[in-house]
Amino acid sequence: MSSVGVTDNRIQQLQQEIERKRGLLQTLNRDIPERSNLNKFLKIVNTDYEKYLDEINRENREKLDALQNIATYLESINNINNSVTQGMNALPSQAEVNRDLANVRAEITRLRDLMSTPLSGSNP
């Protein structure tokens, strides 16, 4: 094959490659508005998710505060129980107070662990 034929063949290949890439660019350019809209939607979803996460964390802080108040109350009952005579039946039994206190402490620990564990995909 002559050098002119090789050059013509190479030019034709390059023109085909240019046309193929031009078609690819046109396809991608058609997708840009759709992808832009999708990105806007995902930003809205992310903002809503962050608000939801903030609300969950606020509720968990409120639960934690309430449980800490209950634990303090139960500890005070425990202290009173220790100093009150056995004839006083108005207070819960020592075993009940200890059981409830253990349950409240376990829930406090669970909530603290939950609040300290980052969720996957969330931004700090």
C-alpha cells in the first residue's frame, strides 16, 4: 500500500473517531440538565435528612436528660430506703429500686452509645 493510501486510511479513521466522540459529547450534553436536576433533588434530600437527624438527636438528648433525672430520683429513693426502718412500706422495695436503676442506667448507656456513633453517609 502506498504512503498516500496509508495516510488517507489514517485520516478516515481519525474522522470516524472524531464523529464517534462528537456523538458521545452530544449524548452527554443532553444528560447534563437531567443530572443537574438530580443533584438539586439530592441536595434537598440531604438537607431534609440532616434536619431529621438533628431532630432525632434532640429527642435523644431529651430522653437522656429525663433518664438521668429518673436515675437521680431512684438513687435518692435508694438512699432513703437505706436509712428508713423496715416498717415503712410506702417506698418501693430495695430490689425494685435496684432493678429500675439498673434498667435506667442501661438505657442511658445505650442512648449515649447511639448518640456517639456516626451514621454512615452523614457529614460531620
